[in-house]
Amino acid sequence: MDKLALPAYDLLPETQAFLKQGTLKMLIGGDWVEAQSGETIDVFDPATGEKIAEVAAGGAEEIDLAVQAARKAFENPSWSRMSPTERGKLMWKLADLLEENAALFQELEVLDNGMTIAAARMAMFPFCSDMIRYYAGWPTKITGQTLPTDPLRYGLEKEALTYTLREPVGVVGTITPWNYPLGMLTMKLGPALATGCTLVMKPAELTPMTAVLLGRLIQQAGFPEGVVNIVSGKGETAGAALAAHDGIDKIAFTGSTEVGKIIVKAATGNLKKVSLELGGKSPFIVFPDAILEEVIPATIRASYFLQGQNCMAATRLFAHEDIYDRFVDGVSQLVKQFVVGPGMNPDSTMGPLISSEQRNRVMDFVESGKQEGAELVVGGSKIDGPGYFIEPTLFSCPTDELRIVRNEIFGPVICVERFGNDDLDELAKRVNNTMYGLSGSVWTQNLSVAHRMARRIDAGQVGINCHAPLDVTHPFGGNKQSGWGREFGEEALDMYLKTKSITAVT
Ligand code: NAP
Ligand code: MG
């Protein structure tokens, strides 16, 4: 491996040791292995553009080996016959280990993804450990039903009984994005382990580091080998091989709508089950009686968290004409206060974008906003120097038809639009005029307006005087082209279970 230029941050000794250990390997069937091709992928710190690690580049061969290992583990009585209590205990142990390593996870995520250390502290723990703990309570509570059965159908002399079994769907492949790496892994791992599935996990090529640490802790917790396999690699190779593999029973995907559609097509070979958490362009609707002193700071969190690289981000702000100017002015004042800098700098309140490509993509949207007649209220430029920084940006948009209003930008670029005294159905038509339907929020003191509007928003999750209030117990997922299925909470279990009905004539 080349000599690495470790950034001059004040890093924990554990983080420094993690970065110095050489090529990060893949976990397949309980062994840590390099790619058979010998290929690696460089891992960059988006705040400096410098290489900080390298990871094995798994491909179709490694995916195949991992699927075989996961199948063997699925059929192995040490997992398939493990008591639900034991499974829950292992998961609880894993949650404890995650929490014990929280500071290391957080620093690795900051270095890998660019999020600020404050965001990492706020968003990663206890959320990721709670996700595993919540599902650790489920193995003992997954039950079937007994169902009415017509005894006469089987003859007068006979009795009949029908019951259902809820069985694990089998070997699950997960494919996840770079914007919230550990969170994405744990929200799929929790329900998959609770139901008794085994997994092959492909983390994002741009952010593989926390997945490697997670793999080590899974081993340390004592899960039987092969229950969880982690194959780092590129989407077009490792991801595509996983999505198409006949030995995979279900794919749990989070990422862009575009790649989601590729996954669906790849899954047709064996008609594996597919769940999808995809893009968003979520509305944030401010009625004239909203308490602006509360709404304005909430807008900043809802829109710019993770540099706007957040599927639930509030990116279409609808403000009533009576408060439009005050709202836009208040938000822009706060946007100007962002301290943009490396996530490891504790003073930074906004970090870099994930990559140079992502920055180019976002800047292309900014330019199109300027050209199409949106008013640039604040920001709008790249920040020169190392790293992939741009200014947090706010546009006031005259129509709903601009490219920046219609597309998911996945960066700190937000559009505000005006609405008048339209009735709620008219407003809802505008709000729902998007291919996405992930999240949304309504800001008002009027309870009737709040609930009527919340019901009219076509999205998987709506906040009233809050935006995207994530909780491990609340179902989360998208309508329309924002996805298939719901993660979190009890509902996620359904995606990892299959129901068998058994009728006994006695
Ligand atoms: P992406 O490009 O769709 O990638 C997601 C994952 O799919 C990555 O692991 C990627 O590998 C892999 N992949 C790419 N091409 C593939 C292929 N042909 N076959 C199989 N796998 C393939 O998304 P991203 O840019 O990483 O993440 C941003 C997107 O994720 C946004 O659209 C955002 O809204 C969405 N997202 C949704 C949610 C949600 O819960 N609804 C949450 C977060 C993010 P590589 O790493 O090699 O590219
Ligand atoms: Mg990619």
C-alpha cells in the first residue's frame, strides 16, 4: 500500500491504529480475505481529497463465496436452531459492542463520509445500537396464527387445524449508500438477524470503513461464522453480482431511484424479494400562523443536515405569501452562519460533499437554477482549496418547473416557493407533483390544518411541527418512486419473513 498522508487531525489512538493497518479485508464465512484479483479501492477523506485507507475490491467471485457461506450458515443448526432468546442475547451483545466503540465509529465515519463530528455524535449513537437492541427483543415475539378451518371439508369423522409459521426469508443481500453508512447497515442487519436470516452486505464503495469495524464486532459478539458476510466492492461489479445472484432470497437496497430500478431488473432471474429505500424531494410547508422563531432553525436542520446528502432532506420549502419574506430572510441569516470546514474540526457546522463528482453534480444544479431564473438568496459557489466543499445555498423559486425543484440534488441546495390562500387540496396537488414520496412536514398552530394537510401529503412519513423525526420503532419508507416496503419497527420484520400455512387433518 502507498504511504498514506494521515490528516493532521487530533484523532483517537484507536482511529489512528485503524487507519494504519493496511488493506481492509472482507469478511467471508468467518475469514478475513483479500480480493482474489488482488484489487483494492482507495478510500478518501472528502475534506482533504487525500487517500486515508484502502479496502479489498470484491467482485463476482467474492460475492459467490459469500453467498455460499451465508447459505451454509442459514442451514447450519448452530444458527437455524438457535433459541430465540440466544439470538436476542447475541444481538444485545453486538449493540453493547457498537456502543463501546462509538467514538471510533464516529471518527471513522467523519473521515470517510465528511459529516461533522457533531452530526456523527448526534446521528450515530444511540441510533445504531438502539436499532440492534430494538430488534434483539423480537426473536422471542415472532409468532404465527391459528386459523378457522372448516372441519366438514375433511369428512365428518375428522378434525382439522390450520396454523401459520413465520419463517426467515433466507439469505439476504444488502446494498447501501455512502450518506449514512453505519446507520444503513444496522437498519438492515437488525430485522434480518432477528428473523433468523443470514446476510451478504455490500457497503458503499466510497464509505467502507465502518462496515469493516462492524464485521469485527459481529465476530466478537459470537455470531456463528457465515451468518454475516461483508464484501466491499463497486456497485457495478459486486453490487450487480449480488442483486442478480440466484442464491440470494431477498435484496434490501438503499440508494438512488435510478439504481433501484437496475436492482429490480437484476432480481428477476430468480424473482428474489426486493425492498427499496430510494430518493426523495421532501416538502416542508409553512403556514402563516407557524411560529417562525421555531420553524427557521428547524429548517436548517431539516434541509442541510449531512450537507443535504440526506434522502429525507426538506428540499422544497413552501412558505405562505404572508410570511414568505420573513421566512426567507430568517433562513438565509442562519445559512450565512454555517461554518464550512473539515468534519473533524469541532467548529465546523457543515462538512464537505462526499466526492468531487458529487460536487460537480450539485454545482451543475446550482448553475441550472441561476440560468432558469431562480433567485439566488445565499451561497451558490464552490469553495476553492482541498476537499469537496460548496457554500450552503438557498434559492427562491418562481415556479415548480425548475430542474432544481424537480430533481433530487443531494447537496446543500434548497428551494423556497410561495403559496397563497389556496384550499388544501390545491396545495396538496402542487406538493405531490413529484415522482418522490419519502417524507414531508407541515408547520402550523392550527390543528385542523395540520392533520388535514398531513393526510394529503403522499409520503411514507409526515411531521407536524417537526421534520423526519426518525425513531427505530416508527415505520420508515417511501411512496411512489421513493421505494418499496417499510424499514424500522415491527413492519420491517415482514420483509424478512415468509408465511407458511399448515393444515393438519387429525
Ligand atoms: P447509488 O449510486 O444508488 O448507490 C447505492 C448503492 O448501490 C451503492 O452501494 C452502490 O455501489 C450500489 N450500486 C451502484 N450501481 C449498482 C448496480 N448496477 N448494481 C448493484 N448495486 C449498485 O446511491 P448513492 O449515490 O450511494 O446514495 C445516494 C442516493 O441514496 C440518493 O438518491 C438518496 O436519496 C438515496 N438514499 C435513500 C435513503 C432512503 O432511506 N430512502 C437513504 C439514504 C440515501 P457504489 O458504492 O460502488 O456506487
Ligand atoms: Mg458509485
